[in-house]
Amino acid sequence: MSATETLLALAAAGIQVAIVVVGAPYLTGLMRQVRARIEGRAGAGVGQPVRDLRKLFHKEATRPEGTSVVFVAAPLIMLASAVFLAAVIPFVSTVAAVGGVSDLFAVVAILLLGTVALALAGLDTGTAFGGIGASREVTIVALVEPTILLAIFALSVRVGSSDLTDIVAGTLASPA
């Protein structure tokens, strides 16, 4: 990859991360608004999750007694995996900024990393509620991961590759 292509790939990755970080709260608000309208309620505004986040970031950080560094590192690992995947998954450009990581099996593994970190943080609290929450999270992962892997296999068979950039490029070349 030339220097220009690398620069364009990094710019596309930055744009993708910005779209995900800025757009995710608004998408959540839009989904809540649509659900409220379907149920015949007025519902909160589309920007309500942004206001909730602003309020949340101004609150004091709490840490249960007896927790280790796992409890502090888990949200950072989850955030890092989400931001990294937002940069790697091509939806602005078909050129990946980081080659080799856009393999769909690696994407599923990185998604799993954040979930496992969250479950470990729940177990680290040493409370019954943390253990129940961690158990629930791991149960959901055990049900969802095989389904995701099967869907990935179905996508990769058509193109002949499990690399996400190849799948996107192949789909753009022949949509049907």
C-alpha cells in the first residue's frame, strides 16, 4: 500500500470512528423514539441519550471495595475494542487501515474480548448481582457467537474469503 492509500485509509478510519461515536447515541435515541411512537407514547427526544451521557460524565466515578485492576480495565477494554472495530470495519471506504485484522473471525474475537472483559468486571465485584450479571452475559455470548460465526461463514463462502474488505468489495462488484 502506498503512502497516499495509507493516508486515505487512516482518514477513512478516523471518519468511521467519528461517525460511530457521534452517531451511536442519536441512533439509540431514534430507536427509542420510534418504539415510543409505535406504543402510542410521545417518548423522549432523539437527543436524550446525548444529554444522559453528558450527565453521566459529570458524575463521580465509583469503585466497589475489594475490586482489582480488572474492574477498572474492563470498561477501557470494551471501549477500545468498540473503537478499534469502528475503525477497521469498512463502511466509508473499502480499504482497511489495518490489514489482516478485518478478517471476520478476528472481528468476532475482538467483540468477544470486550464482552469477556465486562463479565470479568462483574465477577470481580464479588457480589451476587455481579456474578448473576456475568453469568447472564456469558450465556448470551454462548448463544450469539455460534450464530454470528455461521453468518460469517455464509458471507465468506460467496466471496471465497473471510476478509471483510474482500467481502465488501465483492458485494459492491456483484450485488446479487
